[in-house]
Amino acid sequence: MLDSATDIVGAVQQVISGCDEPTARPVDFAYLKTFIGLHLHECFSEVYPSFTEEQREELIAKYRSTYLAQGHTETRIYPGVAEALGALGGRKSTATTKGTPTTRAILQQFGLLKYFDGVQGTDGFPCKPAPDVILTALAALEAKPEDCLMVGDSPADMEAAKRAGVKVCAVRYGYGNQAEIAKWAPDYQVSDLRELL
């Protein structure tokens, strides 16, 4: 729904720049962007492989406060998203790696919250590609997996949807590697969310 890569990567880079330890690899925009959609543990484990779990948790906490403080000033809604959400029937929920409070705040800021019956982030359970966030969202909506469609832009989204037993639609925009996404044989693919109509 939102192109937030500049804000996300910028916050990660800011946290890294404030760390006294050298990184295990260059942390340029293109490299850090590959972690979007995965849990921050994945990113910080790759960048600082010698860090303890406690050290990585400290980095994650710094990232979260930095990311929120930026105010999402570089984030943009992808074309057609608001129109598609407004026109699509049925109940809708998020199923994101972000925490629920952050997700709700971002949707509110960009005028998209009104289109959702539920807002579900990854709160204290395994993140995608585990199916937990999707299953939690479905339970809140009292929906059956076979009646649902997950829309995503990453291989982790595709795997999580398959494991949750829902159909999946891949978007051709976003951050995911299209060749890796194709390996999951999504049920549908769109280049613009309005194609779902």
C-alpha cells in the first residue's frame, strides 16, 4: 500500500551510524531495502552477526523510536491504492511485520484506516514467513482461510499466505524479488491494486 522504503532504510542507517561497532558489510540503501518485510532481527543479525540477542533488541528499540520520530515524511501511497481499497467489497485487515500500534498510526496518517475492519501487526509472535499474523487477522475477522485473499509484495508474504491456507495475490511493484515471488506460484498477480476490482 505504501512506499516507505526511504523512511525505513533511513531509520536503520541512522541507528547503524550511532553504533560504535563496525558493520559486517556495507549498509547501502539497496542492501538494506532487501530486508523490508522481514523482521528487524534478520537485518541486524546480518549487519552485526557477533551481537547478542540483547544487543540486537537494543538496536530494534532504537530503530522503532527513530522510525516513528521521522513522521513518515518520505512515505508515499502507491498509485491506485486508496481507490482500490474504497471500491473493494468484503472485510479487510492488515497482516504486517510492523507492530499493530505503528500500523494503525501510519494508516491513520495516510487516510487509509477507514478502509480496514481490522489492523493486525506482528505483536509477540513469529513474523512472516510464519503464518501467525495472517491467522491472527483472520481470527479477529472471524473469517475462514479459504474465503480470503492475501495481497503482498515479498516471498515472505507468499510463503505466509500459503502456510495460512489463503489464496495469494502478488503485486509487481514494491520491494520483493519477482523471480523469488514467482517460485511460490501466486494465485494472482497485479501491477496496480485497482486490477483486483
